[in-house]
Amino acid sequence: MARIVVIGAGLGAMSAAARLAVAGHRVVVHERAATYGGALGEFGREGFRFDTGPGLLTLPAVQRDLFLKTGKESLESLAPLEQVEPAAAHLFADGTVVSLPNASRAGVAQALDGALGAGAGARWSAFMDRSREAWDRVRRPLLEETQWPNWQVLAGREPYPALGVRRPLRRERRASTLAEVGALELRDARLTALLEQYALLAGLDPRTAPAGAAVLPYVEQTFGVWAVRGGLRAFASALHERCVRRRVEFVFGSEVTAVLEKDGRAAGIGTADGARVEADHVVAGVAPEVLERLLAGRSPWPADGVPARRGGSSRLLVFLALRGARPEGTAVRTVLHTPDRAAELGAVFDGPGALPPAPTLTVLRPGDTSRVPDAEHEAVTLSLTVPAGTQVPEAYVEGLLDRAEAALPGLRERLLWHETRTPDDVARATGVWGGAVPAPSLAAGGGRFLYPSNTTALPGLYAVGGWAHPGGGLPHAGMSGALVAGLIVEGPDFKGSY
């Protein structure tokens, strides 16, 4: 039985802790905050409850596997999942509205034909067929396996089989970025907007994200999107309880200030109160810059490894407490597409960063009565991608409320109060500069969209969570926990499990 210290109580860290405890190890989690969950927090006021992180779940099989392999109770018995229907309603800049069914390729094509005109569904379906090929090529190395030692192969290999587009008197052209996929293959501004919002939601710039980012809509439309009864915080609570039942010890309010070394390997941690906790292995669920500080400025990554990713975008959330019941048949998720995508992308990703004008706005309206004081009220979340570290004046929030009226008629009359969660709030919760939110790992792009390995340059020290392989997003964070547990239990020859 090994002694294992886990730094942080985020999803990836708790996933690793639960799996390691089941394998017979003694696991202690040190978390600087007063509670668990990391990004999976909750804001409550006057009987209203809101998730402070993602509002919906994709690829639930990853989390089901975690609960299956760490105890008797299934995930659904502790945090029931409900498939969202429709998956999303989209309101495009020209006023076109379309509701896309959940996990139905044929249904999506039919809905697009009905709203956008004949042929739109066929073009989208053909694109999804190519996206499936990309998914088949990257699913294992980018989600289910440890980082390849020859990661440069993955960094240079574009998995998406882009169409060759012939142009009069000019050389055939193939898309290399997601934006080019939309322009060359979808050939409809609304289909392009539908495609690019998947990248934007993940914190990626579609102008620079490789074409292989096409796997993002493929995963959602193939495997579905799910809500958790009680919110994603209920899932975090179920995972914390699973850890406790497996005898994982949690020490909250314990700020780790150093990773200790002995004989050339990790030997424990030091904390702000002067304590030294010895361990055989250390699992760090923190951002790269935090891990470097814990190692006193030494880079935790091998010289030939994938470099730690910096910067990125963040999320702005506005919580709305509304009087009046949620109308029957309301879509859980509505996407209001920007009328000026170029201005939005330029604001978020170019230069010093600015709040986007008339941004793409996601409106979440969960039909979960446990999240409101009674059936005569509604809890709504507005979500958008903004530059990391940006300040958010109240006047900007007021503009978002005006914009949200398109999806929430009568919003101003129904509004009791609103609360805003800014990038600064995300930074305080996660410890990441500017409140940056990690995107999923992607192939191609010269390695700019990959994440460092779960092993580090210091033997016995492992990286877990969204800033390590395989990157951001709930499924990826969950898989990072499985990979780290496998590396510790089975040794460095472990390649992957699922």
C-alpha cells in the first residue's frame, strides 16, 4: 500500500483518488478551498441554485465507468442523468430558428433542411461522416491513452479528411482550420455559425483551431448531451462521497506550497502552515504555472515534452432569478448567435482581449425543480466566452440582459435579481491566472493544442485535470484521473484503460 497525496479536489483529482483508493492505496487530498469540486461549484441564493461551471454533460460513459469501477452504486443512482431534448435551439443572426434533436443524426439533418432549406441537412450529414473518421483516428490517443512519447507524430497529423474543393483556374484547396471547413464544405453562414460555436464554447478560436476540432460537434450529436438532476454540483458531491466511502481523506483549507523531493523523486508536500506530508507519490491537480511554483521555479515537464499551455479564454456567467414558471416545452439550451462573428473572435482572441460586442450567448433553462424555491420560479444561466483576465462592468451585463430577451421574452418584467460570475471569480476558485478554462486536446497544429503528459520530469509526480493530458472538459478530466491511477498502479508501461 503506497501513501499518495493529491493536490486539489477537482474532478480529475477526485477521479484519480477514488480509483487509487479502490486499488488499496492510502490517499489524502489537500485542497486550499473550503470545499471540493474545483470548477464544479454552485451559487445559491434565496432558494435558487446555479452551477458555476459547465451546465451540461457529454460522454457520460466516462463518468459511468468511474462509478462502476469504484463501488456498487451506479452514477445514475446517486446523480440521475436526463437526456436533454432538444439538444439545443439555435437562433441565428438572420432570425432563423432551428431546434436540433439529441443524439439523432437523421433528426438533425431533417431539422436543418426544414429551417435552412433543402440540402443543408445533407451537407451537415456529410460533414459529420468526415468528423466520424477524425474521431475514430483520435479517440484513443487523445482521450483513452497516455500521452504518446512520439507526440510530434500526433501534433503533425491532421485527422480530419477535408474535402478537396476545386476552384476555376486555381489549385484545389483543402480546409486546414475549423473556420475553413465551414467556408469550404458547409457553404452556408448559418451552418458555419453552428459549427464555430462548438469551438467557441470550448474556448477555441475556429480561425486557428485545426480542422480536427470537427470532433466536438460529432461527439455531442452522436453520444448526446445530458443534464444531471441537481446540477453538475450534484455529480461532484456524488464523487466526493464515493471517495469518502473508499476511505480517501480530505483536508480542506490546506494550501500546498511545495512539492518535496528526496533522492531525485517526489517525496511529499509542504503546506502553508508549515506541515510536511510524506508520500510515495504526489498527484497534482493544478495548473502548470501553479505546479512550477510548487517546484520552486523548476519546470515539471521534460525538455522534449509537450510544452505547458498558457493563457486561453474564460467564461462569463450571469445567473438570473425569475418569477413565473418555466414554460412547458422550453429548450434547456438556446444559443443566440452573434451578428458579427469576426468582431466577436477578434475581441476574444486577438490582441489584449476585450469583451465581445453582441456575443454568442448560451441560455440555459434547466427544468429541474430542485434548483428553484418553488414551481412558480425559474433559474436561468447566461454563458459566453470572454478573454481570460478581463474585467466585466455592470453596463456590459445589462447589455447581455437586453440581448437575452430574444430567448427570454419578458425577461425584464420577470427578473427578481441577477448575479455575475466573472473570470476573476473563476481564477479564485481554480487558482488559474485570469480564470482561463482549458480546452480539449486536439491533434495537428504543431502540438499547440496538446497538453503535457500525466507523468512529469520528476519521478513520482503526476499531473491530473484539465491542464494535463487529455485536456479540458468533464470527460477529459475524468479520463486524466483514470490514466494517472493506471500509471501509479501498473507502472510506467501502462498505456491506457477504458
